[in-house]
Amino acid sequence: MNRWQHLIRLSIFAALALLLLAGANLSQNRLNAIRTTAALTETTPLENAPPLMAFTTIALGGFRGLIADYLWLRANKLQDDGNYFEMFQLASWIVKLQPRFTGATAFLAWNMAYNISVTFNSFEDRWRWVKRGLELIRDEALIYNPRDPELFKELSWIYLHKLGQDMDDANRYYKTQFARDLTSILGDPQPSWEELAAAPRNPAEVTADQGQPAVAKRIAEAGFTLADMERDFRAADGTLPAPLLASLSPDEQRRLVICLRARWLLDVYKLAPATVLALNRRYGPLDWRLPQTHAIYWATQGIDAAPKGQDLGCERIVFQGLNAAFKTGRLLYLKDLETLETTPNLGLFKATNQAYLDSMARHADNSSIRGGYENFLIDSIVIFYTFGQYRQAADLQKQARAMFPGPKFAGPLDEFALTQLAEDMGMATNAQAQAAIQGYIMQSCYALALNDPDRATAFEEIAQKLWRKYMGNIGNSTLERRGLPPYANMKRNTVALCLTRFPPGLAARLRVHLGAEFANVGKEPPPAPTAAPTPLLGPLATPPEPPAPAVGPRR
């Protein structure tokens, strides 16, 4: 090989090497662009971390995973040692170090809400850890993973199961605190979601009445910054500071309050009023003071974020959440949140039924969805029957009989419903028992308004028997967790509901039959009930009140 041939070959190799380097550079640039667009590169430093942690994170860069692994092991050690408060901060750092590791985030949140919370005797301490589990996903992880259906599913499950059901001794405390918070934020059980959705996002943008100085200017003249005014508004459970009221017209006050409530809801619970409005229009009037409604919200967000808009896990929580909202989706009386009581929201049946049918159509081979729908139909027939809607119950039984042939839905409606009630009361949940008892009290009121005292007496006797049977079945060991409100409370609240929901003429006739004891029920907040219930008619047998629970929660 002569010198020229050697130079030619070197030139060719050099040219090929340059081409390969150029191609690699082009590919790397495209990969970097994809990583940036898809937010796969995490370069932001930690916030509120110790200086050493922040420095190490920046210095090691790609070794973030190693730091997160160490913190994960440290968190497990802290849990074993019972040092939960340091673990609280470590969980937040793990999310920031490895924001795409959603499995770890979901586990940490679940661990806080379920495992750590029950190690405390104080209900207040338990509630703090349940809330922290919710916040870890809702307020932190979803910032980094706004399109991850798994996080939405885990978040909605904590709402639906941990808060919504009665598996935890402290479940009533959770529901009470949750309802109390949302009552302060919303101000009204059914606020104007149209106004909340249209409200400006900044108090400075609230318009003034014609010819008046800007609202923001008068807030400043009253001695408040916008931040201070908003802080005082929240501390006062949704009331504007007194010095500010004098400088604003009633209409300006209303617009400012709506703006502040919308900001409060979005800031604390991350609920967008426009999305809430859309869900209310889609499903019906949901009560946003209840956890199952929030479960529906976040599961729906998960479905929207999923590829092709389908995620079976989130779908299940939507129809299970609607099922729970149908059975217990209305707060009956909220003047005293310590005696929280719910009643079925019958207006949600159509949406719940359709959600099951839609999911069954998408997953025709899934027997568990079909089985869940069958149980939903059974419960719905009984609920409509106990609330006196016999035609709806009969039509539903006929539909169920056609869809599920066999003996389960056979027989006359009365026989079917009463048999199911007798069987269900032995293993009923708190919500199912409340719905059945309230339904029979309501039927008693209806019969009384129609001047049928014998039928009214019979219905209340059934309500009292069901109350006694349920309370006798659960026993003292689960009384605090699963026990019903006193029968007198349930009766008074249900009578008040009848007086507000019956047509005016029928309500007036009922009030005449009820007598002096119930003269003001339905007109104003009822007084504290007596220890023993008073029958609607005559000296009926009174169910005994349950024994007083032991002080403090049971482990």
C-alpha cells in the first residue's frame, strides 16, 4: 500500500467518523427535546430542604435516585422505630427527588393514611395523618405527574374508602372534620357553582359598583393587604373582616366573598369550580361536603388523563363513588356536626345506573362489574321501596329480573324488599341501616299526612325494630365505629326532611297530626332531642338507647 492509498483511507474513515458524530449529535438533540417536552428531566432544586441536602442534590444530579433510595430505607427504619414526624418530611423529599416514581408516592400516602394513622389513640392525630396521605398525592405528586391515572386512583380510593366507609374507629370524626371544613369554605350546602366558576381568580379583579373606587383600593384603605384580608376571611370561617364591611356595598361583598371562596376551594382542596359545575350537570346535584363526591372528582380526572380516556381502576371508583353518593349522598342535618347523619340522594340513581351500564359495555367480560351492578340493583329496589317509591321499585325489579334471570329477583315486590331488609340488617353497613330506618319513618309521615294512622304506626314500628336489630347485631365492640345515631335524632331529622320535601298542602296536614312537639321542626334548627324517642302516634315501644361508648377510640 503506497502513501496516497493510506491517506485516502484515512480521509474516508475521518469522513465516516464525522458523519457518525453528526448523526449522534442530531439524535441526542432530538432526545433532549423529547425529554424536555415530556418533562422527563428533573433539574429543579429541592425546596425547604436542609442546605446539605440541596447542595448534594444539585451536585450529584443524575444520582438523585441513589439519594431517594437512601431516604426510602430511612423512612422504613423511622416507621419501625415509631419516629413518624421525621418520616413526614422524608416523604415530601422522596417525591421531589423521584417525582416519576409514582408507586413509591402511592405507597407512602397509603401508609400514612392507613398504617400510621391507626397507631395513634387520638382521633385528631389520626385525622392529621390521613390528611397528610391525601396531601402527599393531591398537593405534591400530582404537580409532577398531572397525567398519571394511578395517582388519581390512589387519591380517590383514600377519599372513598378511608373517609367514606366505617372501617376505622375514627371514621365519624374524619367525616365530621371534612364536612366542617367544606361547610366553612362553601358557606352553603348547595352554593351557586355558576358564580364560583365565573369568579375572578384574584380579589384585586373584583369589580366595584358604578361610581365607586376600586374594591382593591378600599381594601387597602381599610388597612388590609389582599393576603391579610384573605387570611382573616379563612380564619373567620368565611366572613369578611368587620372594618371592610362598612366600605363595601352588599353586592360588592357578595362578589368578593364568592371570589375568596373559589380561591379557598382551589387552594386547599384543589377543586376547580368549573369542573365541579360540569360534574353536577353530568351526574346531578352532588353534595361536596362528603368524601365520596371528592372520590368521584379525582377518579374522573384520572379517566380524562388516561390514554384514550379509559382506566378501569378509575372507572370502578366513579361508579362505586356514585353508588355511595346515591345511598348516603345527602347530609340530612348539619347544625351540629358532632351528630353527622346522611340520607340517600335518590336523584343520583339515573347517573349511577348509567355509569354501571357504560362500564359493563366497555368491559363485557368483567364479571366483577356485572356482580357489582346486580348488588346495586338489589340495594336500589330496597331503598326506593323503603322511601315509598313503589312504582320505581317495581319497575327496577322487573328490569333486574330480565337482566339477571333466576330466583334472586323473583316474587312480589313486598316479599322481595322485606326479605332483603331482614337479611341485610344482619350485615348492614351504617349507611344501609340509616337509609332503611329513615325510609320507614318517612313512609310513616306520609301515611300520617294521608290520615292513615294504622299504617303510620305500622311503619314506625318497623323503623324501631330495624334500629334495635341493627344495634343489637353490631355489639359493643364496634358500637363507636358502626353505631347509629340515637333513634330520637334520626326520627326528628327525618320528620324535618319530610316537612321540607312534601308538597305544602301535605306538609301542613302532617304538621297538624304531629302536634306541639314537632311544631317548629322544619322551620328552624331543632332543639337537642330527648334521650327516648317519642312515637309519631300513640305509646309505641321505644327502642333502648345504646350503651355509652368508652372514652377514646378502640384500637
